[in-house]
Amino acid sequence: VRVDTPAGIPVEAELLELSAGPGWAACAVRKDGGDDPDITDGALIFARVERTGVPGVEIDGGEGVGRVTRPGLDQPVGAAAINSTPRRMIRAQAQAALRAAGASGGLRAVISVPEGRRLAGGTFNPRLGIEGGISILGTSGIVRPMSEEALIRSVRLELDLVYAAGGEDVLVTPGNYGEDFARDVLGLKLDRWALCSNYVGESIDHARGLGFRSLLLVGHLGKLVKVAAGIMNTHSRT
């Protein structure tokens, strides 16, 4: 089938695992990570669509698609972790199918990833309060090799969640050393805590933009001595 992506590039997708019954049909596509594969590369993503008597297109998540449990994400608490852009894509394709068939009523589309619960353990989802599976994400529909940019987005999202939960002050650590020291030696609670990895400058900038009152940075001296020298990316290559 042809899928029109938000980037304006049409994509041909091979349909797998076809099945159908009275008023419903289902199939899958295999996730292609392209030049920037992640843990979901090669996973089967299923869509099951059924007719309803109510006009419009309803979208939900099934097996292996996570549920949002914390405010501050793209979708409200309780919703399937299917972000706005893929929801628009699904809705557009479903509406086009309704028009082509001259059908009345509406459609309900359920997206599922049978391996999603297992795969989610290797993603940021457990830290972000997305439980039960992976997220269906995307902004352009085209995978580009932007691993560093994706990490920075995840760092910003953690800060967004702390701020959305009402935090005025935030604890930020580059990794496990800072986390352990803050908890075990300083006796700090980790309910207003975010990981920044190597992106200290990006984290400070984003926290300032959100409006936090203060940011406490706790980490290994080997990283923070670079920050003292004005080097805001603590990766060894920088």
C-alpha cells in the first residue's frame, strides 16, 4: 500500500499477516529503522480496523502499545502512547478508505505490537511513565540518522515531566554516579529528578526556558570539571 508521510514523501509498505472477518480487517508492517536502527527495528506493527456506526475515526492502542500514566507527554494520562503525528496519519488513511468505499459510519483502528512489552524495557518509556509497551512516535514519517538529537529530545522530555508535575526545583544527574550519590550520600528524594546524560548545557537551557526556580547538578568530578571549564557537552569526544 502507499502511505503519504508528513514529510511529503510517499512510502510503499508491504503488508504482512493479513486477516479479516465480518466488518474488520487486520495486517502488519515490519518496522524499518533505516540508517538509524533502534530497539524496535524489525518489529511487526499491527493495525486492526473495524467498522463502527459512529461517524469519525477512533484510534487506540492494543497489545504492546504503552499507556500514558504521567502528565506532560504528547497524549493525556490514560491514553495510548500514540503521538499526534501518527494519529493524524492513521486518521487520514482511514478517512481516505471510507471515501473510496463510499461507506457510511466510521472506523476504529487499534495499533498493537506483540513484542512491545518486552521491547519497552530497553527504551526510555519506563522512566517517562509509559507502561505496558512501546510508543508510536514520529514527526515526519521518515527515519533519519539523528541518534544524538533523539537523546536530547528525551532529556528535554524528562524535564518537561518534572515541571508538569509541579516541580519548581529539579535535580539533574548525568548518570548513575550522580543518582546514587544524590540518593545515598546527600539523602535527596528522586521525585524531582531528571537524567541529562552528556547534555548538561541543553538541560540547563531547557530547564531555564520551562521556568524552574533552581537546578541542582550532581555528578562525577570527571564530567563536572569540564562544565566548570565551560564545556557543556561532557562526551569524551568533545
